[in-house]
Amino acid sequence: MVRELYDAKKILVRKGVLPRAQKKRFQRVQTATVSADTKWRIQLPNGVSVECCGAVDGGSLSAILNTVARLE
């Protein structure tokens, strides 16, 4: 079943129905130690920046980044 979906996608790309290249989903990042009073910022490829102070739990950060990544 999965193979058939990939084959169908290739056919649609060849016909021009789907775009050839997908945007990269991952970007290289630099990390630093974050303390409770540290301000930080994430700049996304679509130009949107997310700024915060201190630590944020992974679930919240994931939800925020997924939402703003869809903005154009």
C-alpha cells in the first residue's frame, strides 16, 4: 500500500500536478545553555521569529513552531 502511494505521487509530479521539490523541513540550529532569565529567538525560513524568555516545555514549543511555520 505504501509503495503504491509513493508511485502515485511520482506520477503526479511527472504530470505537473504536484511540485517537484519539497521545502526542507529541518534547519541547522545553534544551541546554547538557557537559564531562567535568558531571552532567546528562533528565526524560521519563512521570516517569522519566535522570541521567549527562559525555558519552554517541548510540547508547547513544538505547537508554536508548527503553527508559525505554516504562516506566509
